[in-house]
Amino acid sequence: MASKRAKKIDYGVDMDMTPMIDIVFLLIVFFMVVTELSVQQAVVILPVANEAKVEEPQPDQVILVVNVSFNKENKQIIQLMNGSPLTPKELEVALKGEVAAHGKFEDNPNNPEVKLSTLHVTIRCDQGADAGNIHSIFAACQKARIYQVSCSAINERLEDPYADQP
Amino acid sequence: MARRRKAKGDPGEVETDMTSMIDVVFLLLIFFMLATKFKMPEGTLRSYLPKNRGESNSRPILSETCRITLMNQGGQVIAWADQSQVPLNDQLESDYEQFTGVAGPNLNFIEDYISGMKSRYVPLDGNGSLPVVIDFAKEVPYKYVIDVLNICARQEIVNIAFAQPEVPLE
């Protein structure tokens, strides 16, 4: 018996995929950029302080970030931005270099002969790290003539930061 | 001029099969969505270091101060508010305490103490803020220093000093 071939009816309905592909590509670009940003800073479990203020940096403000974190051997390390681990003395030298490179100073009302740097240092210290690191960083800042120092904290914790740790 | 419509199945027409590209794009999208970890916005507690150098202990104390001392005794943080020892928490309050399994000092006690001192404080010059000195041993976890700083910020205390070994300036 000869099979009767069904006649294909063309209703002329096409799905335009272009907007969907546009949006999907935009989403991919967004997630790629966000992922890149989130790994740029050292992994530091910041303490919680609900009085910490989230401030937008001023256009002419230069902020140096000093990270105090734990390395893979669970040893505390101090880093300027995401550089190599520094001793307090090396941090002082590095800060002095940054101050010289920045080259912007303001008058010191207490001592007119010594100008103060306009650089700003933000300390991102792990909540479990020794508070003695703060002494070292403050001393290094003071020797580098940096007097504007902030301590980073988050306003609230949404997830357990130690969930991954044994 | 009349537009000539291309007939379907015209051998000159080139069609691209988008299916495989869309598959890959969706896989990439799912990967990045899963790999992305959003960061919490970070705030800061601002401070200004002495513009000259820290005040020496040898300088006579001209006004009443509130001294919060934090010490570490074998992994246990002990706090003192002036001469009063701060009791320990009955339970593990923060994620850090839960991680270490060691209860810390009762922060409410410190806050009540500072608040009481602030209400009783009479500045010598008439408009000063209660000076608070935070004296911490170097082995104390940073979290507790920030907790005390946070309490000071909540109590609107701006005159805060860290007791620190004197470092000679070059």
C-alpha cells in the first residue's frame, strides 16, 4: 500500500531569537565582569560593625588598602593592595614610596616643618587576626606621614563566613 | 521597482544554525551565575592618627578617661572597663565565637559602662567628648577591637585613643 505523505503546511510563524540572544550576551558580560571584580581583593573575613559607614570616595581621594589576612598555612600576612606579603618595616617603606609617588601634602598644624600626606589608608583586617597588626600598621602610617586611616567592616553578615572551613 | 521575494529552498540562501551557539551561551551563563559571589558593601570606621605623634603616658591626665582593656589569656579574651572586669557571654554570640567555640566578653556590659561614664562626664573645657582609651594586647582578635570601636561610634564618642607602645619617629 502506498503511504500517503502528509503535506507540510507553512503557517509562516518564525521565532525571532535576536532579542533573547542579546539579553543572554549582556548577562554573560555582566557576570564575567562581576566575577572578575570579586576576586581582585584578598579574602578577608571582615568584622561586623553596624556603625561602619559606606562612603563613596571623593574624586581626588587616593585610598591605599592594607589587607591583613591568613595565607594557606594559616599564617597572618600583611599586604599593600594585593602585593606580596610585607613585614611592618617593608610596609613602612612601601607606604613612604606611595606617599612620595602621590606627591600631595597638606600643612601640619602641629609641626609646620613636616607636611602630611593626603593619602588615605583603609585597613581590611580579618576579624580573627591579631589586633597587634593594627599597632604595626598605624606606626607605619604615622612614619609615612599618613594620618587618615580607616578600619573596614561590614554592616551585617548574611552568611556564615566559616562554612567552608573545617 | 517591485521587490523580488526569495523562494524558500533557494540554493543561494545561507542559513546559520543557532542552536549550538545558544546551547554554549546558556552553559556559559549558568557557569558565571553559579561562580559569582556577590560582595557585601564594606563600610569604614574612620580615624585620624595624631598629626604629630601619639601622646606619651608620661603626660599628666588632665581629665577623666574611660579605659577599655582587652587581654588574651590562653585564647580567652578578658576585658576590663576601667577597674571592672567585664563578664563573659553566657553563649557564643557571633560567628567568630561559634567558629572558635570560645565566648567573648559581654559587649552590652561595655556599652552600658561607656554610656554611664559619658552621661556623668563633665569636660574641663565645657564641650569635649569623653576620652576612651582602648588598650589591647597584640594577640587579641581584631574583632573585639572593632566591637569596642563600634560601641564608641554608637555612643557618639569621637575622642578615642589606642594605647600603643611608643614608637620613635625618625
